Amino acid sequence: MTHEECLARAERELAASAAEVVDTFRLHYHFMPPAQWMNDPNGLVYFEGYYHVFYQHHPFGSAWGPMYWGHARSRDLITSEHLPIALAPSEDYDAAGCFSGSAVEAEGVLHLFYTGVREKGGQLVQVQCRATSTDGIHFEKDPSNPLIGEPPSDGSVDFRDPKVWRHGGRWYMAVGSGKDGGGRVLLYRSDNLSSWDYMGVLAESDGTQGSMWECPDVFPLGSKHVLLVSPMGTRGRRVIYFLGEMDYEAGRFTPESWGELDKGPDFYASQTFYGTERRILLAWMQSWEGRIPTQEHRWAGALTLPRELALDPAGRLRVYPAAEAAGLRIELLAADALVLNGETAALPPCDLRSSGVELVLGADGAAVSGGELAIRFKDMGSGEWVTVGIRGQRLYLDTRAAAWGERGCYSSGLAPEQRSQEVRIFLDRSSLEVFGEGEAACITARIYPPSGVLEAELSSQGGPLKVDLAMWKLQARS
């Protein structure tokens, strides 16, 4: 079949599946596919007044399969418009899938760069390809594909996820790979987006950071450059960030510090938008290892709330919910200044069946660092609960008392010099995202409370603690 015929077949199947999707766990304000499987965000780009979001998509099933590129766009980063599927595996070089990649705009043309995959001798052969569009909706594959037909000797058969960007009048492409059990990012350079010259190894693992680096992303932030990678071969799935210096002439990134971008169990394959002044990020809000109950209802996978990255005055990476998230607020459910001294205060219930909820807790930094501030969410149907809190200098999410998500306790450090500690909690029908005042202090988890109604109660330990509370109902806008 031609590319157009493959796309048309996929659209028919997707429409039929979407008509049958009935699931109480569908999200209210996070992006998710109309039906079937999705994973990595791809090709995040601002083009002709829209934020375009592409994503890894299997339109024929709710489990991972031959990858297509799904497509949506948004004016405000919150409300999404589903668009026709952009890429289908239709050629010899991508017959086994159109894997992850990126997008850039050049002279009014939108360029998608992706990894084409085919099977040869029982092994997946991965090459780098391009498709273009003038309307941002319909794409034609480059007749010169593959643009990069084989990995260099510095890499391996794992050779995927091209991230393209412009610097100093030239184009650069970072490609994820590995060598001898260590993750690597390979760097290419081009003057025309068509012919690419290999520059060498951009960065590599120190031996503890995974055996293969997927989904690389490189960008300037403040006075530094940031490298993001999603490593394979580590405990769980996570995203690692590196802060450091980028030498474009030598083609080398020198890391100065590193850490995890999110400490929760359901955050992977992040990417930032190209073509925006702010550094805005999305990630796949799911995990390969975890149970996905929505698959029984013909869909799986979602994207995180849009997040903004910045460096604070101390040079630390800070991650915030994008400012546009405030536009979700439609009703103030509670606003109070409480003084807690070991007792528990009941909050309005969180009814997630029809809308999301945002909570903002503010407390004196010195006071809370010597004790604990916690908010417990208990499902009214099962009686099980999850807890979000600050204990000492750490933000945490504890899901060990609930069977409706991954059981575990996840934590992130907080900035000790903060005079006030603010915690923002975003609840959707089947997700929970927590943001705190620290370096990359965020925790993301998919949760599936059976009843969809959570009782909420706030408590403290360690002496009197003044807490400012605000709680909003969030509208459904995905």
C-alpha cells in the first residue's frame, strides 16, 4: 500500500475503535489518544500559531505495535484538536515502524525527523528519515530517505530518536545510541537539513546511567545547556538531565551536574518544544513495566501536564507546571489559612468522575523542615489511600497503601534555603502530579481509584504549623 492508503486504513480503524471506548479512567485535562496505544511524544514544535504534538501510536491495538505518528495541535497547550495520523510505516526502510523523532520549521515548511525501522535477519535495522509539510497536517516522505542509512562505529544497532535543532546558522541532530553497555548520544551537523555529517559522540554514560540512551534532547537554558536522555538498563524507567557546557565546534557536551527529571514511576521519553521562547516539556505519562488497566477498554497512554523548565539563581534546574495550567481552574473549592498542631483537617472531597482538582499548599520552610506536612487521599469505594507530603527536606508520594497504582514511595529533595515551601498537586481521573520547591522536584504517577471520589485530609507533625490552602476544580479540556 502507498503511504496515503496506509494512513486511510489506520484512520478508519481508529475511528471505529474510538466509537467503542467507554472507560471511567479517561482523563479530563491531559492529552490522550482517541483510542488504542500511545507512548513517546514526538515532534513537539510551534508552527503557524499552534503547538503541534506528535506521538508514537498504534492505531490497531491497545498494546505496543508497529509505530505510526499520531498528531494533535493546540492554541493554548491545554485544549487539543486531534488531527489525521501523520506518518505510517509504508516503505521498505520503515516497514516495521516509524519510531520517535522531532520537528523543526524552516522557511515555512514543517520537517519531521524520525527513525525508520525494518526487520532484517531477525534484527531491527534503524535509520534516520524525514517527512515534510507546508500545511502542518499532510506529510510527504523524503524520496532520499533514509537520510542516514547506518550507525557510525561509535554507536550500535540501537540508533534512534533524532532530535534536530538550529544553532549559529547550522542544524544539529542528536541521536540516541549505546556502546559496550553504556548509553551514548551521537551528533550530526547539516547546512540544509538533507545532508548530514557525523561529528562524533556528544555525551556518554559514566557507567551508572544506563546501557542505551533513548529520546535525547539538547537545548540552551539560561547560561547553560541541558541534555535530556531516557536510559534503558537502569532501575525502572526514568529521564536523566545533565546541566553543562556545549562546544558546538568540537561537537561535545561536558556535563557539570545531573539528576532525575521526575522521581515518579510514570514519566518517560520527555521532549521539549522547538520554536518557543520558553522551554516547555511533555513526557509520556505511563511506564513500560506497570499495569495499564485502560487497555481493556481499547486505549492506553497519556501525556503529562505541560511543564516549563528554568534555572534558578543558584543554577539549579527547576520544573514548574506551565502557566497555562491556571486556565483550567473553574471553581474555588476551598481557601483557608490553617494552623495544625498534630491534628487532622478534613478537606472537600475530590470528585474525579467529572473534573480534575488542583491543590496548592504553602507552609513556612523552616517550620515544615523540622516536622511533616501530609495530605492523604482515600478512595471512598476501596478505603485505600495515597499520601503526598513534605518530611524534613524532601517531597514525597507514598502509594504503598493503595492497590490502584504502582505501590511505592517516591521522593525528591527540596531547596533548604526556601523561606516558604509550596506544593502543587494536580489530580485527574487516573493521574497524580506533584510539584515542589526544589531541583527538578516533581513526582508523576498513574493512579486508578475505583470510585473516582477521594476523601482528602491534611495533617502535620512536629509542632504548630501554619498552612495556606487553596483548592480548585479543574475543567475538562483535553
